[in-house]
Amino acid sequence: MVNSASAVVRGVQGDIAPGQLGVVDAHDHLFFRSPLLPGQELDDVGPARQELAAYAAVGGGTVVQWTPYGLGRRAAELPALAEATGVRIVAATGMHQSAHYAPELLAARKTDLAELFVRELTEGIGGTGVRAGLIKVAGGFHALDAHARWTMRAAAEAHHATGAPIAVHHELGTGALDVLDLLCEELEVPAHRILLGHLNRSPDFVVQRDAARSGAYLAFDGPSRANHATDWRMPDAMAALAEAGFAHRLLLGGDTTTAGARSVSGGPGMPYLLRRVRPRLTEALGKDVVEQVLVTNPAAAFAVEWR
């Protein structure tokens, strides 16, 4: 639940009352460009608009774009896309794994990363005036390297300055407990301000329960990726968590990161989350729990009493 009437979600068109989000795709990408995905860039406004419209047509209300600093967010385009499609958009600041960036870009941010995050959350991304509503960082495979620790320290500093939630990419779903040790125990970020992404990719029910017990949100995202333990294991994992009393900690997202994965390009894309995943989860969890996961939980996860 949202703890205060003054808590709002920071969208690209301005702050939004949590109850206005509707159905939320809690982790996805309209724009994303990385040297690790050559030729698969999400970089065109037209397909982005079509994908949002397709998502809206199946009942989607809000998309949270986790694309961080330096990876082609196209922040200036986001308000017009939201206006044209009626889908609310939340943008991110933050920084991904080092492999996504040129060394000179990383070197240029060594001394002011937290200040950059705060500026993008409170003033706007670049000169656009479009403010970010969350901080996105990333861990490694079963580990946190020096880059991850640097970016997470900057994220924690920015959280303490603004109240912003911190969303974490977990490589193949691993390392969640290490992230919680660093962010919560060492850096004193409240667990309910942390969103742990990709936990469906490592279907370890013990780790998932421990992470949920901390008070963090668990994002089950990227269901369209057949090479991950997603669609066929996700209902059991989420049902186990719900039965253990953690339904209020669960989020869902599509995580469309390549052009070919978009529905308008022949892939599953954003609509898949509601066309195929929602009915399957409804069978396993019941309609009320799925409504909680898609509507109530993200309203609480992204709503902030901004400082």
C-alpha cells in the first residue's frame, strides 16, 4: 500500500497519483541501444508508438522504462508518446553494467554519478525537462563487481537525497541477496524502495522467499524469452510466494530489449504480458492476486514522497 497521500509516481508528463496508473508493465523498454545488441536497437519513434498503442489496446495503462543513462533513452520523445497513446510512461536514470558503455563515458562520470542521478530525478534528463522516476542499476552473475558497487553506492546516495526507488538488473536472475546486503544492510536503503529484476530467470524458490521476506519487490519480467525459465516456471514460483504471504511484493514486466521482440515486428512484445501471461497467472493465482500484482503493487512500488 502507498503510505501517504503525498506520495506520487514521477511520470514523463509530470507527477501521477498512484491510483491513476491502471495496469502496469513494471519493467520494459521503448528505447534501448547497446553495443551488446548490434542491429537490434530500439531507436525508432514510430514502432515505439505502435507498440504502446498495441499495449493500450489490451488494457495496458502504464509502462516503466528501465533504460538508464547512456543507452538511448530518447527522453525528449516520451511525453509525446504518452500523449498520443494514452499510456503513462515512467523513465529511469541510473547506469547498467560496464560492458554496455565506452570506457571514456564511464571515466567521465567517476566523480559525479550520484549528482547526475539526482539531477535527472529532480530537474530533468539532459535539457529535456523530463524527470526520471526511478534509478536503474545492475549486478553481475552471482556477484557484484567494482562497477556494480560503484553504481549502487551512487544509487543509494541519490535515493537518500530524493526518495527514488532503485530497480536492479540481476544477471540471469542471480545475486539478489548480495544486492540486498549491499543496498539495505550497508547503504541503509529501505528494502521496500528496492525492485529486484529478473528473478524469474533463476527459479530458486528459497532465494525468492528470502528476498521477499526482506521487504523488497520481486519483478518477474521478460516472460517472452524462451531461453529463460519464465512462462512455464513463473506461475509456480509466484503461487508459492503468494501462498507464503508475499503476494504484495510481486511485480510483472515484459522487458522488451530488441527490435525483433516487439509485437509490431512479429515478436511477443508488451501486449504478451496481458494477452498470454495474465490469463495463465489468473489460473494459478486467482483474479484478485493478479490484479494486485499488476495494479496495486506497482502503485506502491513507484510512489514516492519526493524530496
